[in-house]
Amino acid sequence: MAQPDQQNLIIPALRPLYSGLSTTAETVLRLVAGLAMVTHGWPKITNPFGAVGMVESLGFVPGALWSPLLAGTEFFGGILLTIGLLTRPAAFGCFIVLCVTTYFHWVVQAEGYSGAEKSILWAAMMLFFVIRGGNAQSVDAKIGRQF
């Protein structure tokens, strides 16, 4: 996809606005996605074995292993994504979790698309950061290393 400074814009006068805000918009998306994962993971991290039955019902046995991994992925992965540290691996872990929640809502709960819609949207956001990584406004960029 061409950057705003390379596009043939209908209103060329907007080029500086688009160019100036593209990094900020991406950072806002990363912050919102990361903080949403932290918020969603907080109840699980405070009770890491609380989802044992649910993960086992999906075939993730033993639940005593998978439930804390789910909690840690959502909570700590969200923190890493928010600050932009190890952005790609954090986003990948969250992406996998969201693919499972899509299956859970669509198939297991038989809610179809309407039940899985949020998980699909969040999974797409995570996939964006798996591919894109942290931008110039991330800890990855500040330390000069990305995964």
C-alpha cells in the first residue's frame, strides 16, 4: 500500500496531514489493542486457573497448563504490545488466542459470525502487528531491535 506522500490524492493539500498522522494513528491502534488485551486478561491473571474448565472443553488438556498460559498471553502480551516491546511475538500470541476465541464463539457456542465478530476484528488487528511490528514510536524502535 502506498504511503500518503506517494499516493495520487484527490485533495493533494491533505498530504501533509495524512503523512504527519500515519505513525500516530498506527501507535494509537497499537495502544488501544494492547490496553484492551490487558483489560481482558486482568481477571484471568488474578485467577490464572479460573478458565481450566473452559479451555479443557475446547480440547486444551491439561487445563491447568493452558489456563495460566491464556491468562499470561492476554495480560503480559497486552502490556508488551502496548509499549511496543517484542511487538511481533506478543501480537502473534494474542492472534492465536483470538483465533481460538473466534472458534469458541462461532462453533462451540454456535453464535455464528455475530458472536465471533469482535474476536475476528481483534485477530485482524493482531495480525497487522505481527506483520508490521512496532513502529517508530515503540520500545523496539528505541532500542533499535525488532524480532
